[in-house]
Amino acid sequence: MTVPDVAPTAPHAGRGAPPAPVPRTLAFTKGHGTENDFVLLDDRDATLDLTPGLVRALADRRAGIGGDGVIRVVPTAAVPEGAALLAQDPGATWFMDYRNADGSVAEMCGNGVRVFVAYLERLGLAQVPERTPDRTSGALVIGTRAGLRSVHREAGGLYAVDMGPWRLAGGPDAAIAGFDAEVAVVGLDVARPALSLDLGNPHTVLALAGEGELAAADLTRAPDVRPLPPHGTNVELVVPLGETTAPDGDLVGRVRMRVHERGVGETRSCGTGACAAALAVRTWAGAGAPDVWLVDVPGGTVRVRLLPSGHVELAGPAVLVGSGTVDLAALTG
């Protein structure tokens, strides 16, 4: 192969030893969470050189496998962030190395966490505990660049992920004003005020008047966000759909959402984006707003719950649709 930018390599066996042969094929699994789809790679030995070029080639929907991103399974101890994560929880054996489709490194992905743990189970590397009614059961803890994430399995095959703490990027002033940014979207007549949130990765949420505006938005081009965060932002367009009372008596809010993800474009779903959308609408609603929200995205529905700890939880499905091998020479041309 003559394309070192995209070739996975194995480390040398020792000083002066010849390099290990470069693999000509790469095993993969394809999965999705509410149609937010990923190419999954088993790198439990930490020998894969996952370069931006290889990520772009794998995620290419015409010349590659296709996906909104690439997720690599790697031991937490093998990554630069690993020591700090393992100091917090030595049981966080596996690290979710997530890359956007354009090859850029990302902090984490809410839908991707669910697909990642389903993949760990498929590989026989971990088991996600069932959640007990009193919520005292243990959890599977994994490492991400946004910190540790704990996961339970729920009835119906759903995975519930403690997404960690969240915050309004603009602080209390943004909560009072209801916005701290302005977003212009192609297809909408004027720029709209928006609220910035941090869920380990950046989000900017703007509310629309109705589903007609939501459908009219053109997300084939990145929205213009001002001020733009230093590392870019995901942009969520939301339409509040009201509140209902669940059979257990909980008040449940509902929103419909579309999202433009940095480094990807419009996707069928975004887990951290769904959390951001629910939390923004809850902030706008004020006192008495629900702690539980259903978020409808083009790829399905996820549940967002504000936890007593101040963390936010995301629950939804994870589907592994198939596995195979890719010819690296054909993939990279």
C-alpha cells in the first residue's frame, strides 16, 4: 500500500525489529442509535493507527462503509486520557474513541455511547447491568473524552446513559435572558436567538414557531452561529410539543428536533443534542417544567431525564446491523 495516511500499523516488536506487516483488510461492525449511524472498530490490542484519512474513508457513504462517525474500542489504559479516568474509576476498562465523519476528534456522542456498549456486549468484552426498580444496581462505566459515562439496560432493550453534568455556557445571565447567541439558518427568514449549552461537547439550541418552519430549514449548509464557540458547535432546531402526564404520574414534556452536527452535517439523531434540546426548552419553560422529556428526531424517539444529582440521562435503543471486512486498498484507492 502507498497510502500511509490511512494505513493501520502494528507497533514494532522491539528495537531494530522489522515493522509488522500492514493489514490489507480491516474488520468492522455497523450500528446505529435512532439512525445516528457509526462504523465500529475492535482495537482491543491498541494497534490501529486511526488517522483522519482512514476515518474519512470509512465514513464515506459512496466510496466507503458510510456513517456519521467512527467509534474505536480501545483499552482506557492505552489512551492519553486513560490515567485520569482510571483514577476516578478503575472499572472503566474500555474507552470510546469517537471521531466525526470528517476525521476530527470529538469529545463523545450520546447515541454513540449506546451503540458502543452494545458492541462491547457483542464482542463479549462487557455486560450492561439491568436497572433495578430502586435504581441501586451497578452500572457499566466507560471512558470518553468528556469523562466517565455509566450505562444501564432498561426494559424493552433500551440503554440508559448517565451523560454527566451539563451547564448553560452563558451561565445565569443566559438563563434569565433566554439566549446568549444568534443563529441564522438557510430557509428561515431571520436570524433567531439561541441558547448555548455544554454537555461535554458544545450545543446551540433555537426554538421555532412550528413544524412548518422546522421542515423549511435547510441544514445541508452549516447554520451561522454568532458568537461561534472556539471549537464549533452542534446546532439544534426545536419545536416544543407540550406536556402530558404519564401513567406513573410523571409530567413529561415533548419536543421535535432536527440537528446539524459539527464535522458531519445534518444527522438523523444526536444524543447529546437531544439532551441539549430538552434542557433548553426546560430552561425556557421555567419553574414547574418537567424533568422528563421525549425528544422526537427523524430517526426515532429518545428519552431525556434530569437526575437529582444535576446530571442528565439519555435513554434509547442501539442496533448492530451487520459486520464484515473492508479491503483497505480498495477503500483508499
